[in-house]
Amino acid sequence: MPHWTDCYSVTDEAIVVDVQVQPRAGRTAVLGRHGHALKLRVAAPPVDGRANEAAAELLAELAGVKAKAVTQVSGEKSQLKRFRLAGADPEVFERAIETAVEQSDDRSYRRR
């Protein structure tokens, strides 16, 4: 089981995660890594912050926190972004990432 700890840090009872977001995708999913960032695909377009909102919602779901607990720290107009997940448990978050990546891999395999 790969560790994802190089994609996030834990500070002040929050997780700060680096992500690379691919907007306008066919479906929203966690793909894996992009260097030291978690790679996300979101269906929303990068217009009026909609892709950022979709990424924040996906991260909230992964971390098991409410959407309002997720704030964007940097990268508003960049594909590389940083989000803060207040009150998130790192162990829960890591397991959720692993599960989401496995599910994404399974769906890709079935489509071939």
C-alpha cells in the first residue's frame, strides 16, 4: 500500500494537501499522484472557480469532513493547488485516497 504522506502535511488539527486538478474531465475521480501532489480529475470547467469548488468537494468527501471545512490556500488559477482540510483525520484520509485510486484503476481497466 503506497503512502501518500508526501502529498500532504498535518498542522494545527488540519491536513494541507497539494493537488493537481484536471478540469473538464468526463467524470470526477482521484487518479493517483502527480509528483508530490494528489491528482484529481473534476468534471467542472475552470470557469468562475467551479473546478476549484469541485476539487474542494471531492477532498471533503475523501476526508470525511463537511465542505465548509475545506478552504483553498493557493493556486486559484493554476492546476497545482493547495487545500486545507480542517478537522480531518490523516489515517482516514490516507485510506480514502487509496480506496479512491483503486476504484479509479478498476474503472479504467474495465473500459479497455
